Amino acid sequence: MDKQSRKLAVFFPGIGYTADKPLLYYSRKIAASAGYDIKLLPYTGFPDKVRGDKERMRESYQIALKQAEEMLADIDLDDYDELLFVGKSVGTIVATEIASRIRKAVRFVLYTPVEETFGFLIGDAIVFTGGNDPWVGKEKSRISELCREKDIPCTVIPSANHSLETGDPQTDVASLQMIMKRTEEFIGRSDN
């Protein structure tokens, strides 16, 4: 009899974008329905007014990284056949750094990554970014270019902010549906 594959999806939220917000909430449901065990990393304690302040961003990253390491300390990632890291904003940097320290391949879903995320080796991944995201420089954003350099599929949501929202509810719901469809296709594709 074949042994059932053990799969783990770890969710790395953003500073103000918790795991209960739409991108992480629905992608978590998708991962669970695909047979992944779920681990949420609800880190807290960030400074105020982070956007545009490199020092506060660095401090926020260090806070998230330390708390993520503590929350993952009791899990032996080597026990899993497949690892999926789903990150949002600062969580994308934390996810890629933690993945760089482990011995097995990690697949990534990266929602609104910041440039620092691409400083780590990223293998199998999918990226979603907003065309009007103030955290990555709006029209000056390098996210699409960084994805091209690393051969990572990147979906840009026109006029969307850092939450991948435009302010128009109908547009946002349609975008969320498309994002989740692509996320589900990515998560459902197994390399094993």
C-alpha cells in the first residue's frame, strides 16, 4: 500500500494583513482542501508607521522572523514530503529566508512581495502584485522585473494597492476570484 504523502502549508502574514484577510483566508482553504496540514504564524508587535521607513521595516522583518522561527521550532519540516510557504508582504521575506535554511524544496505563493524577498533563492513560485502598490513604488515597482529575472510567473493587478484591492468592490471580488483560481492551480500542481 502506498504511503500517503505528508504536506505542510505555512502561512506568513504581513504587518497588518492577518491570516483572516481574504488572500490568506481563501488560499488557506485551498491548501487544506488539497490535503495540506496548515500552520499559521500570527506574529505581532510591529512598530507603527512602517511604510517608507527602512529602519522600521527592518525592525518589523526581524520581529516577524524571530516569532516565525519560534512558532516553527516544534515542527520537523523534514517529516513532510511537500512544503508550501504562502507569504504576504513582509511575510514573503520571512518565508524565503526560512526556506533558505532547510534542506528540502519549498514551493511559494507570494502575495505582494517586497523587493527584499528576491534576495533569497526562490525556486517554484507564483507572485501576485498590485500595479498601484505604494510599498513597492507603484509604477516604479521592480517586482515584475525581479520575477522575470528569476523566471517566476507574476500577475500584476492593475490599479491595485498592497492588499491587491482597487477600492471598487466588484473589481476586487473579480480579481480575488482570478487570484484564487491561479493559486489553486499552482497549489494543485505537484512536483512529486
